[in-house]
Amino acid sequence: MRTCVALAALLCVGCSGYVVPGGPAPLQQLVQGNDEISIRPAPPIPARIAVVRIQAPEYESATAEGAGDGEFSVVSPQEWPDATQLQAMVQWPAVSEVLTLDLAQLSASAQSLNELRLAAAKLRADVLMIYTLDTSVQLAGRRYRAAEKLGPVDEPEPDDGVISTASAVLTEVRTGYSYGAVDANAKLSGLERTEWTPRNLDQKRLLAEQQAFTALLDKSALLWKQVAESPL
């Protein structure tokens, strides 16, 4: 029912404004530091990587919804990585398989990194890639963020548009050791006045998020290469 309401609010033709999707998950707060692990664990080579997307609690957009009542919600099914991107990740050095976590492997109240690691362990994954998306809309010099509603558009400025930041952490499943974090940005600007409708804006939102995630994968590949090839 909540999804249907969200779709109606975001996509109906007569809407006076667009509602920005929910916010990102606090990745850095969730991922434990490495203070208690003096030596970096070596992931099994070749490694199985599990991917999961988390967002702020009660996350929803026109195309996805998060579940979970803790510090974050798990988005399932994930829009990214798609089949092509999954296949590209398998081509990373020393990777045997890439899997995606969904709610079938997680409890509805998942609210900690340990629960995500446990779900990944059940899939026999060695490394967990946790990512989140932070999307906002810039209109007339103002940045509209999570769950804010845009007002009517008189005339967009050249720099107005949709901005998305994708962030990820690579974590060793067995110990929770963080191998590192990466992020990437994408912005779609120069929108015409006729494009500032809820439906068109959400299409731009999806494209900006896809571009940010694609750039994130490129950076994640470089990080993983360092992990897989560097000596302990």
C-alpha cells in the first residue's frame, strides 16, 4: 500500500511538485573501525562478493522501497547492479562470483552490519559490498534533499538539475574488517522547463543514480584490485 501511495504522489500528472526520494544510510557510522583487528585479513582468492544496497529508514522512491526499522533500510530488489554490471564485476581480478543480497536472506528488522555479514556468510560470500545513494535536486539555487517536495518551476536556472552520490564500503565478511570506502558523483543539469514534471524528474533521477553507481563500480574495481593484489 505504501508503494502505491508513493507512486501516486510522485508520478501523477496533476502534482504541483516532485518529492525527492529518501536519504542515504549512514555508512561510516555502521561500518566498524579496524582498531580491534591489527592485521588485515586476506580474502580467499578467488573471492565471492555479495552486494547489498541500504538507505535511510523508511526509504522510498517511485521505483524502490526499503525495509527495516533500525538505523537503515534494505532496498530489495536492487535496481543496480544490473545483469551486465554483475557480469562485469565477475571480471574483476580474483573474483569467482558476485551475488546480491535481498530480503529473502535478511530479517525484516535488519539493523546492523553484523546482520548483513551473517546474511552474506549464508551465501558463502567472502566480501560484502555495501552501498547507498544520496540523491537531491537543485532548483533556483536551493538544494532539495530527502523527502522534500519541490515547488512549481517558473524558469529553471542553467545549473539546476538532479545530483546523485553513490558511496560504498568493501568489508570482509568473516571479521567485519573494512578494506576501504569509495564514492562517486553524477549530475544531470540543463533541464528544459518542460522537463520539470514529476515523471520526467524521476526519469532523470534514475539516470543520475545509474551514472553515479556506474562510476562507483569503476572506483570499487580499483579498490578491490589493490586489496586482491597487494601483499599483507
